Amino acid sequence: MAIPVSLGMPAAPPPVLAPRRKTRQLQVGSVSVGSDSPVSVQSMCTTKTADVNATLQQIAELTASGCQIVRVAVPDTDDAEALAEIARKSQIPVIADIHFQPRYVFAAIDAGCAAVRVNPGNIKKFDDKVGEIARAAKDRGTPIRIGVNAGSLDKRLLAKYGKATPEALVESALMECALFEEHDFRDIKISVKHNDPVVMVRAYELLAAQCDYPLHLGVTEAGPAFQGTIKSAVAFGALLSQGIGDTIRVSLSAPPVEEVKVGNQILESLNLRQRGLEIVSCPSCGRAQVDVYKLADEVTAGLEGMEVPLRVAVMGCVVNGPGEAREADLGVASGNGKGQIFVKGEVVKTVPESMIVETLIEEAMKIAEAMTDAGTPSGPPVVAVS
């Protein structure tokens, strides 16, 4: 029995928790940054920047995973000399990350990097160079990110506050902004990172109340993949739900592609980015009559790489299963060795448990093909498995 799939445009965009904070607008290469632009996901290469081929290969992998802006480290002269080729050949905008040596700031600007990140806490005599940096950046149209970190806070502020408090981080950032503003330079983005999500969130809240610059969110040194994902999701969720944040970077002790996956998922979960494949599955319990874990894993693997937005719900008992499957674009409610397959709220067939995964994938492919043929989908299709 064929069930028609509605592919019309949605009546309204998906709801968000708060309107975006109004900010200045920046152009980081091809990516627009600020309140009128979508929140973008960044990551940072782990390669030696001087190894141009390895760095470009990693940038290509990050681009394929959904990264929109990439940062590269510039600790020495060889790295600085590699910037021009990397910036020219990268598929996404490249930000040069500068510490300690102000001369590398000028090298990055001359190389055509899309933006430069500077750390005012550890660049010698940085304040004395601000005027020169501002002129060079303005001439090339290069935005500057003032990146304050708890671990490298200006010694003057550590002496004043005793430690890297939210107030200390904010004062450091705004102090540097004021120096740039004296030279009529306002193409600025700010970050105030801390490894404690509570301190980090408070710092960004204070900063958002005191300026209109775009903000780059990050929990610095967030930790291994699991711990860092939780910290970042909690902190970013708290801020993005208030409309605070214009770019994000999830810092994990893991391959940078994993950072991008987490970042994109955070934005999708808050309806700040169109959702892709989403598996809605129950945690299982004593009522479950099928192996929900196995079903969910197999459906996820079978639909990996699907580019249309698709929500799949996998449910394991008769309590919530039919309702969840009915609400989804595609779903299965399982029990007694069988599964009812739902498409857009209607039961299209009942199959043995051994055929649930195969049938779900077939139906998902039909929906995806119809959506692709129609051009613009109406919103995320939903696949429910219970």
C-alpha cells in the first residue's frame, strides 16, 4: 500500500528557545558570522601546519564532516611560511592561531588567511603592536578574534582577581577590544574560554551584556571524547538557548572530525541547523520484546551517509512504540516477533522481526528519493523505531 509523502514547504521554521543576540556582522572568508547568519562550526587541525599536504588532507576531511571554518597553529616560521598555500587551497576559510610572536600575525594577514586569532595573554608587548596590526588587518579586510583563555590569562589580571574568574576573562577581552577600537578597528570576534563550563557560561553571559561583538563559544581543554562532549553540550546549550553564540568549537582529546560531529549535533538538537539523520529510540526496559539496542545500531549503520534530513524512531514495546512511530516520518513499533512499519503516521506493512531493519531501510530510501526528486524537502523526515 503506497502512502503519499508530503513534500511541501513547512508552514513555519522549527521553534528555537530564544532569538539570536544582535551583533555586528563579520565576513570570515566565505562564511558570514553574526546574529543574522547561522551559527557556524569550527575545528582545529592537529597536523603540523608546515606539512602542507597533511594539513590540507585533514582540512578536506573536516570539510566533508560539516566543518565550516578551520584553525591552524602557527608556532614557528615554517608554519607561517606554509599559510599562503594552505589558505589558497583550503575549501573552507582558514584562521591562523597566533601565540607569543606578533610577527606571525602580520605573516598570516599577508598570507591571505580568512581571520587571525590572537591571545593577548601571551603575546609579548602585544598592546604596543595593536595599532600596526589594526592597520594591516583593515587594509586586507581580515577579522581578528581576540581569544582569551583561562590558562594563559594576562598576569596583570591574575594579580587583580587572584584567578581566572568570569570577570577577569571579560575584562581581558574588552581591554583588548578597546585598544583596537582606538584605531577604529571593529572587525572583531571574541572568545573567553575556560575548562569549567559554569565559569565559561557566566563569562559569556557577562561579555554578551557588555558588547555587541560576535562571540565564539568554546570550553577549553574539555577533555576526552565523552567528558568533553558532555561539558560542551551543557555549556553551549546554556548559552545558545539564550541566543548567545555565533561560532562554536568543541575541544576534544579526539580526532577533530569528532569535534565537528558533536558541534553539528548540538546545533541540530537546538533547531539552529536543519536536522539530518536522527534516530529516535527507546532506552529499553523489561517491557521490550525485541533487542532495541541492536535494532537502533543496525538502522543507524544502514542509513549512514543519507544526506536528506530524516528522523527514524526505533521503539521496543507497545506502550510508547505505536505513538512514537506514528509521529515519525518513518517508524517501527515492535512486539511479539513482528514490527509494524509506519510512514507519515500510517501503517504500511507488518513484517517479521528479522525483516524490520531491511524494510525500514527500503522505506527510508523511498522517502529520500521522493524528497530528492521534489527538490526542497519540507523539513526533517522522521523515522521511528520502537
